[in-house]
Amino acid sequence: MAEVTQYFRTSDGVLASRTTSGAVEEPPPLPEGATPLTEEEYTDELAAVEAARQEHAEELVAEDTANTRTDYLALLDTGVPEASARRMSGYTGPAIEPESGQ
């Protein structure tokens, strides 16, 4: 019994793979509008998608960190004690003087 893996991109851009096993002479046809890919093309494109996802996740973390710092400074500027400003904002970085912002 042979096992055949097909790699393809669906008509809406989704990367997909399908493994067929059993006594088949040829694999079933790809879904309508799908583009066949080699295993190498599939692996390369999947790695690019993962890299873009990772980059986006890092951007979101950086944005959240900046927002937390801004909230912390705003609380300090209103006279909230440092420990309370940390708890309220979720800021975990180094202490910052509210006047200088550094």
C-alpha cells in the first residue's frame, strides 16, 4: 500500500497537504482552483507564513509593552504611588521618573 502526499494552495490562498494511503493508482484530484506545490515549495511557503506570524506577534507584544509603560507614566504623573502604578498598569520594567519619562 503506497502513501502519497499532495501539497497545494487552495483557491482562497490556504496552504494545504493531503496524504492518501491505500491501493490507489493515482491520488484524487485537487480541490477546484487549487494550485499544486512541490514539497519544497510547500515547506518554504509554510516557513514564510510562520515567520510573518511570529513577526506580527512580536509587534503586538512591543505595542502592548509600550502601552503599559505609557499607562504607568500617566499614573505616576497623577501622583499615584509607584507600587500602585505598577499594579494598576501591569508595568514590570525599571522604575521611571515621571518628570523625565526615562
